[in-house]
Amino acid sequence: MSIILLGRKIGMTQIFDGGGNLVPVTVLKLGPCKVLRHKRADGKDGYNAVVLGFEEIAPRKVIKPVAGQFAKLGTEPMKVVKEIRVEEEEFEKYPVGEDVTLQLFNRGDKVDVIGWSKGRGYQGVMKRHGFHGAPASHGAHEYKRHGGSIGNAEFPGRVVKGRKMAGQMGNERVTVLNLKVDALVPRQNLMLVKGAVPGARGGLVMVRKAVKVKKRKVRGFAAAAK
């Protein structure tokens, strides 16, 4: 698995490409992320991973046990800490104490962006799942937005797992695949990706190199030549 860069969603804007076409883009502020430690398969952890920290926080704002953990690592407390599984040979690319920055990416790359969708609270079946609702005429009374029957007969005698019902909407981890990097501003740690990214402005995002890049099929004379 490739390394992941942590950051924040700034918002959306639009730019013009070389052909004069308007392109909607999302602005992400990524890193720098500090490498806090390595976890190795041959050690007590039992697997290979790089632990990254993002956004320093004042020591007075963390509890003493957490402050002690960062003091043991020899760094200032971090607001966000994530570990990313890597191969053993990748440890050399990310030494402890160094920063991981936008240099991982280039303009035109395809990336996957992981974020958390906006929380909508507790919602009914019409808003959460798009149910049509019951007819609103011919004597229907206080039933127009209900979900209807959820049970079964004597067998299996329970609500089937996965039934679409009312419940918490949003606030879920969402991964958007194969977004194109339209521009990079290394001085300000900004990345502009074509399209939308899940989450609210200021929400935490994680960006990695695309893992499912689609390959274009070669047809016609070029395919026959191969």
C-alpha cells in the first residue's frame, strides 16, 4: 500500500485548462506530515507500518498520558495520528523525524481521496433511502412518511439484516477513486483535484496514489500492430 498524505479540505473553486475549458476543482491543503515512528513485522507490533502525525497542537491541550507518548517519540504533540501499512523496503523512503510533503505527487497524477461525509443526523427512510412514501390521499392519516412493514412471517421471525430503515445518515468514511491532480502549489501545500471530495470545509482528508487506475483499451490498427 502506498503512503497516505493527511490534510484538510479547503473548499471548491474553478480554473481554466489549456483549452479554455472551465474545470471544477477541490482545493486540499496537505501536510507536511511528520514520520513519528516505524512499526516492524519482526518487532512487537507484528506488521510493517509508518506512523504519521499531522497538525501540531499545544502541549497544554493534551492529557498527560498522550503528552508522555509524544515526549517519548521526541516530538511535539500532534492533533491527528494515523498509521499506514507499507512494505519493508519503503522504510528507507520515510525516515523517522522527516516530513512527508506534496513531493509525492505530480500534476496529472490520479489519486484516491478518503474523507468523511457530512453528518445529517437521524433521518427517516424517505430522506435517507429515497423511499416514495405512502399515498397522501384516500384517508391516509399520519402514515405518509412511514417505512412500512419490516417484519416477516413465523420464519425467520425477525427483521432481516440490512433492512433499509430510519437511522443515522452521513458521517461515513467515503473513498473517491481516480481524481486527477490539476495543479500543485508546493509553497502553500495546496493540491487542486478535479471533481468533488466528501466532507465539509475544514474536514480531514487522506490522499494516496490511485490503486485502481483504469487502462485504456487499444483498438484498431494499433492493437493489430502489437
